[in-house]
Amino acid sequence: MLAAGLWGLDRGGMWGDESVTFLVAWRTVPQIWRLLHEVDAVHGLYYLFMHAVLPVHPGEVVLRLPSLFAASATAALVAALGVRLSRPRVGLWAGLLYAVTPLTGHYAQEGRSYALVAAGVAAATLLLVRASDGRPGRPGAVWWPYGCVLAVSCLLHELAVLAVCAHAATLALTRVPRAVWAGWARAVAVTGVLLLPLVWVSRRQSGQVAWLVAPGWDRVGKLGRSFAAGPTGAVFWVSVVLLVAGLGARRVAVVAGPLLVLPPAILMSVSQVRPLYHDRYVLYALAGSPLLVAAGADRVATAVEGLRGRRVDARRSRACLGGRSCGRVGAQRWRAGLRGPSYGRVGAPRAGLGGPPAGRVVVLAGVLAVALAFLQTLPLHLEDRSPDHRPDNLAAVAALAARQVRPGDPVLFLPSVERLAALTYPRGFRRGYDIALRESGPRSGTLWGRETGPRELLRRLAPVDRVWVVAEPYALTSRWSPRDPTERAKLTVVREQFTPRREYARRGVTLRLYVRVPPVSGRAGPVTGGPEPGTARPRPARS
């Protein structure tokens, strides 16, 4: 996982959400605290963590390293779960499957909190398994690590609390005693108390996810394919077959199944009433898929090994019963074959990674199968390591502005969220100036600053003959009617008093030069207002 994540980690540019992490982490702690009262409270702990990380070496590589280390830890934790719930080869296969899944690699190379949340939930799940098997005489010593890890995971992103439902289902399916339920309930209660202030603050900021829509069956299919080692072709269908077979490995299924199914199912169901669903919010549920696939592969391999062993025993028995000399060793092997080999919990010989030669061949065959799956999905991994695969590329926008903007040119950002390009890469915009900005983000306690009012904006634009507009494509090509009066004033001015002269497009962002239209009567007419707010809405603050 670490090797795959280091490959292409420096994409040459940040996209919008990563730039928010970068900018907020560079603020002082009081400034971050003030910001969290307005927006992004759900990411508060992550921003404070990155505030301590980024001074090591400010840049996009260090910005993404915590996610990469977290994804590597998750792969190790998935492997540890496979070993504890089944056997070493299941853990090895499951960990490798997690590492080569394209969705894992995507978030391992993103400077956001989702990979860290996945690592926390995987660690909490492993601690849950250990605690439910622990000594009942010391419940506090058993459950406090689980409670701490679960609390940190939920504070990194509050929707990680859905993992609690999966853990409750696991305890119910395994029919643990009351003492285990009591210890688990205390740990969850402490987590809930710590999480309440975050829930209270984030509810007031729910407008940040107003752009989400209720998920349909197409989103269910997309999530299912993204949770497989390959979303299409033979890799996907083999994964589905092995996952179904893995449901027969009960000890694995009761842990991995609820983790895989319940958090996405609950969030999708709630989102039918109040849309909150996005794939990244349930990334931690992905850990259940490779565990079930590896368990299914182990069951198939065990069945093949058992069939081969019975054939060998049958040949030996026929040879001995036919009067041939088996010898003392042969007779002992024949009697042992009649009794059957020593089997473990899941009905397979206890050979691990270093068992008989046949067992080692099976282990290596599984590793080879994972390698082949990775090779088939290699085009997806290559595509994901391109900056154009993200929603936008702010470094490319800044480089374009550096070439085109002349000294003293005014710049408008439409909507104001597009100011992130200038804030993240200020050198690209150093020759121009932000004509609408009234107060910077750190001083105003906002993500990208406060803009001046419509009247002041019109006064500033009055003597201007040319202006650069950095905009999202929908803002210029559709009949977008923003609700904010300053945004409406921007649109009105550029549509009525200016005409487009040149345009440059980069993924997700348009840079367009407007020049003033000479007034017919010798002077420009007054701007009285903009269009009434409509149904089309800009993409609000990313969460």
C-alpha cells in the first residue's frame, strides 16, 4: 500500500478540497477555531492535526502523506483482522486486495480526512474483536482502547458514527454475553458524549452539503463496483463470486458483512429524506469487502485441497487393502488419512504461510491472483494519478493566469469559491488584483474571504476597461441566477457592460477576458440589479 501510494503522489497541483486543507492548516490556532464556528466544523480535528504536520515541509506531498500512511495502516489492520478471524493467508490476501483497490489509492493520495477515518474504523473493529474475546474480569482495560479509537475516528468525521451500528450487529450475530454488551455500551456512550458538541455545531452548517442529492440505485451500483478490486470485467465478477462464498465463513462474515453493508445502507436511506450521502463519507466500509473476498478464496482453496487429499488417501487405501506393502510410514499415513487432517476454526488445515509445500503454493497463487487484478486495473491507477482526474486543477489555472494577466489587471472570481486558485497559488495572480475582495479569509473567519457589497463593487468596476473572470463553467454558460447580491452584480456587469474577448479553459475552471463595450450614448448606463434568484444554484462550500 505504501509503495502504490508513493507512486505519483506529486501530481503537480491541488484541487479545491485539498487547497482548503492547505490554506486552513496554515492559519493560527485561534484563526482555525474562529473558522470552525462558521464552516467545516466536521473537519476541525483534521485541520488542527494538519496544522502540526504542514510546517515539516509545506507542499502537496506532505499534505497527502498523512492520508497515505493512514491507508497503509488500514491495509495492515485489514490483514490483522483476516489473521485473527481466520488464518494468515486470508489476512495476507485481504490486505493486498485492500491495497490494490482503485478507490483506496484515490483517497490515499488526497489531502483530506477520509483515509484517516478509514484507518480509525478499521482499528476500532480489530479492537472490538479483541475485546469481545477478552477476559471478562477486566472490562475497563479491554474496552477503553476501543472507545478512544472510536471517539477519535468520529471526531475526524462525524459520519464514522455509523460504524457503531455495524459493530452492534456484529455483537448481536456472535451472541456475546451481557458483560461484553455492557463494556461496549459504556465505550459507545463516552464517544457519544464527546461527539455531541460537534453534532450541534455542524447541524448549523448543514448548508455546506446542500449540493448533495438523494442517491438512487445507480449510486448503489457505483459504490458496489468501487468497493471491488476492479470495477469491471473479470476482476469484478470473480470478486463478487468470492465475496458470496466468503459469507459462508461465519467468523469473518459476522464482522466484515455488517461493516460493508450497514453504514452505506443507513446513510443512503437517511439521504432519501435529507441528502447527506457521498461515497467518501463511507470509505471506511470498504474494509469489509477484501475480507469477505479473501475468506471466499480461502474456502475455495480449502475445498480444492480437501478434494485432492481425499483422492490421495483413496489411492493409498486401495494400495494397502490390495495387499501391497505400505511399510510402517505408509500405514501410519493411511490411518491418519482415515482419521482426517487437523482442521482449524473454518474447516481448513492449520497451515499458515509456512505450511507444507502445497499450502505455500496456494498462498503464492492467491498473491499472484491479486497481482493480476492490479495489472488489469492499472489503467485506472494511471488515470487517477493525473491532476486532470480531480474535479479541478488549481495549479494549472494559476499557471495560465501568470501567462495571461497583465500588471494591474483586475480579477473577478465567479463564484467567490474560485478565489481558492489565487489563495493557494498566489504567484500566478501576483500581477493582477482582486477587485471584489473586502476582507481576507483569516481576518474574516471564512474560507476564502468576504467580498464587498454590490454598490461598492460597481463603483470599483466603473473606471475599468478590462477584467479577467475566473469562473466555474456553469456560471458563464448557463442561466445561473445566484442568490448572493454581490454574485448577481458581477454577472450583471460582465453581461451588460463587457464583452468576452479571450477564453482559456482548464478542467473545472474557465479564465475569460472581458473588455468594456463603448456606450452608445457616450456613457455607460447605470446597473439597476441582476436577475431574480432561480432554481439553479452554484456548488457551495465543499465539505
